[in-house]
Amino acid sequence: MSHNTFGRLFRVTTWGESHGPAIGCVVDGCPPGIALSEAEIQPWLDRRRPGTSRFVTQRREPDQVRILSGVYEGVTTGTPISLLIDNQDVRSKDYAGITDVFRPGHADWTYQAKYGVRDPRGGGRSSARETAARVAAGAVARKIIAGVRVRAAVVQVGPHAVDRARWDWAEVERNAVFCPDPESVPIWEAHLDAVRKAGSSSGAVVEVEALGVPPGWGAPVHAKLDAELAGALMSINAVKGVEIGAGFASALMSGAEDVDEMRAGQDGPVFLSNHNGGVLGGISTGQPLVARIAVKPTASVSTPLRTVDRDGKDAEIRTTGRHDPCVGLRAAPVAEAVTACVLADAFLQHRAQVG
């Protein structure tokens, strides 16, 4: 299987399967001399960790990270950083019934069609369990871009969107659903309880922003900052849509409405809006970098579904096991992590080109 690595100068390779002994990543290209410890990586993993509320999978994984290489006496050496996370709460027997049957909405059929073999235990490599490794890599990336703040929030669950007039970033850390609108929390909780009771699941929209990105990061043609970010966000499990800035809403605007007008400021131009999400011509403007992702409903549902088996015959399947009623909730810290990785890579490329 190829293409397990992303990034140019800051390169992240993830490895491992959902029910294997461990998962992890190798981070290559981290500059030397940066203070880094397991204690600094762990809080980011704890935010993504399963089993933290009734609205996520009840798989109990401590997600304790170990640094195996690339750090000496508390600082990075410039050599590859290997990070390992043990899998401790696997229940492979839950997947015994799908060995020869393809789950609709999953990668079962496509993996079988491509490789001729697949790991049915929790989806193997296609499981969202893989994203824990990205979160660990994102913690390293944050150390490289220490002046940039990356944060994300869930802005919609199913049909229920937040009221942006009540937006409070501090609220995101106070509830289990990464919601910035306190009045939306009970509505989302009731919605998620209802879809889970019905044997189904719900989709979500996550918004991520990066503050403090200076102007100039990115490239004008084949390494556009927004294109790199969109690709990284789209690679997150279950993401089916990405938009930058106003995104699809910009198609409804006139040219005069969509442009981000400027006025003179002490440290460069001051933008009067940010419809372009902090990127123009593939290069950062100095404004907040803003993106949103649409996460589809969890495909593992207890409702009986029609499918086919390995022999190409019609079959019916009812998925059992421990699954998120809304996988989009835990996508928030993952979106932060991949954004940090893209920005670390952009920073190093910018430094290499212009000093």
C-alpha cells in the first residue's frame, strides 16, 4: 500500500491497523533543537481519545504516546521522530461476521477490489483509529509553528447548526461535542441520543481556523496553501467536502461582495472581510486561515442493510460493535492536527525559499 506519507519538507508517515498491536507515525523534517516531550503530545491525543462520552465510541483506549526516536535530552535532533501508540482495547470478534460480507459505506469493497485482501478487524487501515497518529504528528507540528494558534469547533450536527451570534471559543472545551454555542449543546445531545436509539448515525460540519499565519506562506501554482490544506483535510476519514473561507457561499455573492477590500494599516493592509479564508493566489494573506469540512454519518449502523458478499451474491448485514454515533465530533482535533502539519510544511518551504 503506497501513499501513507504527506508533506514535502515536514513529512508525516502513519502506519498500523485498528486492531493491530499498535499504531503510530514517523515525522521527518522536524528541525533540531525544539523542546519536545511525550507530556506535550499527550493532551492533544486526550482530546481525540475514544470513550470520553456517550456520544463517541466506547472503545477504551488510553492512547498513551511513546517517543521512540528523534529526541535526545528533551530536544529534537533533526532525525526522524517515531511515535507509537499501543492498541489495548480491541474486540476483533465483533467483526467475525463481516469477513465475507462488504459493509455499505465502508472501504471494505474498495480495499478488496484494489488489493485482493483486506483486514476486516475494525476496518484495518481504513479505520478512523489511524487519525490518532495524525494528532500525535500535529503536536510536533505545533511546536514548529509556535506563533500560530490552530483551533477547531463543530458547527453543525445533522440539521442543527450553531448560532454564530453566540459563538464562544472557550465553550468548545467545556462540552463533549466541541460546540462553540452553549445553547446548541442540549439540542445536539438530544439529536445524537435519538439517532443512536434508532440504530443510525449523524453527520457533522467542523470549522478550523489558524490565527497568526503571516503573509507569504504557500506557493502560487502547484503548492497552493489552500489546495494543500484541502487535500489534507479531505484525507481525514469520512470527510466528503471541504471549503475555504466563504466556500460554496461565494458562488452566491457578487464580485463586489466577495472581494476582501483593504485599507492602509500600520503593519500592512487591513482587510475588511475574509471571504477568501486567509489565502489569495495560493499564498497566505496574514488573515485567519479558515476552512470547513463536511463529515458524513458513521457508516457502521445497527439497522439491517442490503449488500453483497465476496462471491458477488446479494446479502444483508447488520453491523455490531462500538461505533461513534457521529464521527464528526472527534474530527475536530484531527482537523486541527492536519492543519498544523500543513502549516509547518508551508513554513519550512517558505523559509527554504526566501530565508
